[in-house]
Amino acid sequence: MLNSSRGSTRRTSQETRELSKDSEVQQTEQTTIKIDSLYESVDFYTTITCSRFEEMNMEMFRKCMETVEKCLRDAKMNKTSIHDVVSVGGSTWIPKVQQLLQDFSNGMDTLQKHQS
């Protein structure tokens, strides 16, 4: 098992963000992940399927939806008050998150805003 270090955690996080934004990944069933010098100058290289990626990250995806629900509660609103859904940020590019948002908003399509 790898010991966590700030450098490797930062590189992994950066690669995950880039992977989630990659339109090719969103349109394929699998992709290759390569992280240079993940641990003690050893490169990491693997292939992952979309379903495995979703499975590994489902807890995080649910937390995203908890945040959406909390925002509505804090604003004293309910789902029927929503007319448009605009998603911003890295995790909103992930197809499973898009699906969860669409399911939550009773089938409403989400508009994505790309942040530079």
C-alpha cells in the first residue's frame, strides 16, 4: 500500500480532474490513466472502465448530491422551484454526476458551464 504524500496526492487529484473533463473519456467505456512519479519516482499506469470509475467514486457522487439538497434546504426551496440547472466545476463533467443531477431534478437537462 502506498503511503500518502502531498505531491502524489496533488498529482492524483490533478489527473482525476483532467480525466473527468476529458470529452473522450465521457464518450468511451474505458480509458488509460498515467501518473508520472506517483510514489518514489515510480510511474503509475492503468486502464479503467467507466463503470469501475463510477463504482469507486459513488460515495463522492452521493456527497455531491447531498450538497445540492443542503443548498435547497438552506434556501428554503424545494425541487419544484427549480427551473434551470447549471452545473459548474470538475465533477459536473462526470456522466454519472450529470445523471444524478438529472434524476434529482425530475429529468431536467443540466447546462454545463466550463470554468477556465
